Amino acid sequence: MPEQKIILFENLTPDQKIKIAIRMGSAEKFYLLYFENLHFFRSQKECFIYYNNIHFDVFLEFKYSGFDSFKVYQYRRNKNRKNGKF
């Protein structure tokens, strides 16, 4: 099976960005896509910026205001899962 690779942000076509943005439509889907591809990036923040910028290019607004905002979502999601609320 060939190894999947992440295309550099600058090399993504508008169609590719749209397809990725559709895949991460909800906060949960963004979260899952982030973790699914985290191993392709040097850091968590670099992965976050990549996907948040794709969201911005397609929808003209960021999914999250910043990495800290995304970390708050992660914390709440994991806390709710632990408590059986997710």
C-alpha cells in the first residue's frame, strides 16, 4: 500500500481545499482529521495551522480563533468522553 502524504498548503488546488474543508465540517470532524494526519507534521500546532488555514481559504473564516481555542475543544471533548457524555 503506498504511503499517503500531505500536500504542501501552497500546492493545494482550490478543489482539494474544498474537499478537505467538507471533510472537516464539524468540530468533531476537524478534530478527527487533525489526529488522523498529525503524524505527517512536525508539531501539533503545525498540523492545526494547516487545517485551520484550509478552512479559512474555503469559508473566509477560521474554524478556531487559535491553537489555544482548539486545545479547549480537545479538553472538553476528552472530559465529556471520560464522563460518558460524548
